[in-house]
Amino acid sequence: MAVTQALQKKLVYEPLDTLRDTFHPSKAHMSFDLIIKNGTIVDGSGQTEPYRADVGIQGEQISSIGDLSSVEAADSIDATGLIVAPGFIDVHVHGEIALLGGPDQFGEVRQGITTQLMAPDGFGWARLRGKQAEELWEYTKFGVGDVDIKPDWPTIDSYLALFDRTTPSNVCPQVPHCAVRVEVMGWDARPATEDELAKMADITREWMEAGACALNMGLDYQPTANADFHEMVTLCKVAAEYDGVYAAHLRYHILGREKAWRETTALARAAGIPVHVSHERVDDETAALLDEIDRDGDDLTFESYLYAAGMTHMTMMLPMELQEGSPSEVLNRLENPDVRATALPEMKNWLGRCDQVVGFTRSGRYIGERLIDIAERAKKAPEAFAYDLILEEDGYQGFIFPWQVPVEEAAATLERTIVHPRMMVASDGLFNVAHSHPRSQGCFARVLGEFVREKGLVSLKEAVYKMSGFPAERFR
């Protein structure tokens, strides 16, 4: 259920070990609705070593942890040989629409995820009406899947009400910057005026009052990519008033990775806000930046899904100036042969080995196939085939993008990433599509299977912390 701002102020995150041993023999007359017996508790605090105990639950609350063998309960679960842990929290996942129904409705909860944050990459649709709602829904459809839903949520409350005790996982809102900017400025590729900034600040404040824990921006996506530093600082200062966080897909395609990170740390200082970087990894470039952040004392965290591949739409590989505008404006622009000739060299550079895998298309063609193989059959250069496919599918398509580095380097990067103290786990999952990235259904299980049990890179205590206590603390 969406947590309101008023309720958030009453909640205090408290590691479960504070309840440990609260049972005393003199309270043997107590009874519980449920006792989870004989489990090994990993409490998510990152501080307490796993220990054996029973968990007593009354109503919807854990009320006692300890030896409850002599206590009565209406129901019990024997957890002998099993782990008892807090529900996991996914801080970056394109899953909120999937929660409302469809084949992947339980994709998150099957991994133990009981809470997910909304508005990843700043995607959202609340408050938008008519053409604005339809255009942003069409643009973000690659992130929500092919679902039969009309975006008709004229208020924040009308949107959050969809999730009020109706979905498999709980949700917590973030401010969806894409929707905020579309409402005030449409798809204009320019800096905001002071009057427009004031309107966006008001909407940001309304979201924070409705319980948002962060301002989220996708700085390689439209129209957020057009936000200048002044706009980012202005809106972050509003979020900071509510003890909020700034979370973002950084401005990689415009600035390059190092400059995008530096823009983020500069923003943290200018706005006085903690920052969180989406779907990153620790390689030589970011390791040096993270060392600087440690030395400077910047308040920054990041998350990773721990697969050596990403997923997004092929439109992202176009030069950024060709991505500006509404979906129909972009498609009309791409019809121009001169624009095509201009775009192909940059697309070729981004595509590298051209081993990207088609996840979905509007027509259902090519799903599960590699770009290089399809292009060869079509007797086209891969970048030309990819460009033409955007047009043929009216913009709705998505690809899995393997990292363009050697396999050994990718594996070493993942191992450096999981052990970094600023890193938490998040799936960046996409749902309700034909051939999604395996991170969507497997991210959290993979952490426990590969990085804890098989490789022993982190302990079970550390892994559960990175999937529960750490995100809980970070996002309030």
C-alpha cells in the first residue's frame, strides 16, 4: 500500500534484533496468531549474525522473537533448516503496472520482494490528462509492457488508490519527473522558465506530501533529458525539505559516464540532498570516482542488478537530439533520409558487437533473436536494420544489451560491485513483455545463489542487508 507522508513520520526503521529475547517464561500464557518456528533469522540490519529463534506474530506485527516453544498460536510454520528474513525492497523496477495484473504480476514477490519503489527513471502518468497522458504512456510503454490499460489518473490520489491493498507487493511512490515536466512544459527541449520551475516545484511538493520518498529522474529519457542543472537543484531542494532522496539514471549519453557522476555529486552539494545512482557497477572508472566520493564525504549510494547486460529500447541508441519531442514527433523526424544517414554512425558506435537480443516488438517479430543475425538475413548493416525497426514497430520495441567488454572483464566487474559498501541490490526489471531480461524475475535469487552460496563473495547477512535493511534506511 502507498505510505502517506503522515504515516512515514510515525515509522521508525528498527532492526529485528531489538525484539530478540523479548519473551519471558512468565508470559507463557501469551498467544499469537502465527508462530514461525525453528528458523534461522537474518534480520536485515547487517549487524546481527544469523541466529536460531521463533517469531511470534500478532495481527500484522512481529511482537516477539525468541524461544516460543511453550506458547500457543492459532497457526504455525515450521521453518527448520530455512531462513527467516525481512521482505526484500526493490528500489528500481519497472513493475508497478505489472502489479495490477497480467502474466508477471507475481514476478517480484516470487523473489521475496515485498516492497517496490515506483517511478523508476522518472516514469509516471498521474495528474496527466488527454493527449499528454496518452503520449507519455506511449513513450514509456517499453517499460511497462503491452498491457490493456488506459492512463486515466487525473490526481496523485487516484493513481495511488490503484495499489491500496490490492497488489502482491507494497509500493512506495517517488516523484516521476517525466510526468511533472510533461504536465508543465510538454515535450519542449529547452530549459524551464522560472514560472515553469515554480509549477514543477509545486507538483513535486504535492508528491512528497502524498508520501514520495524521493525525486526520480531519468536523464537519458525524454523529456527529463532536457532538464538543466538549475531545474534539478530547484526540485531536489523541495524533496530535501521532506528528508527525501534524489535517485536517477544519470546523463550518460549526453555527458559521458565520468561527467554524469560529477554532475550528480555537484547536485548533492548544491541541493543538500542524499543521492542514489541507478543501475551502476564498479569498474576501474567508477572505482576511482567512488574513492573520491569516500574522500570527500559525499552522501551517495548506488544499486546494481548484477548481470552483464542492460535492457532498454533501441531508440536510446539514436543521437540525443533525434530523441527530442513526443513519440509521434520522433517517428516523423526519423522518416527523413538525411536524418537516417546522420544517425547511423552513432548507432554503430553504441551497438559494438551487435549481439543485442530482441526482447519485444509491437508486431511480435524477431523476439529472442540477435540483432546481428536478423540483420544478416535482411542483408542490412545491423545499425541500419535497428534504425528501420524503430520505424517499422512505431517505436515500441526493446532489446537486451550485453556489455561490450570481454566476458572475463564483465565477471570481474560484477564481483567488485557486489562487495562495495555503497551498493544495494535492485532489479531494474521489465515485465509483461515476451522476452524480458532475466534480471526481472531472477535478480534477487541470483544474488543469494551465485554471490553468496557459490562464490562466497558476501555473507548471507550482508546480502540480506543489501536487499532489505540498506534500501529501507536509504529511502526512509
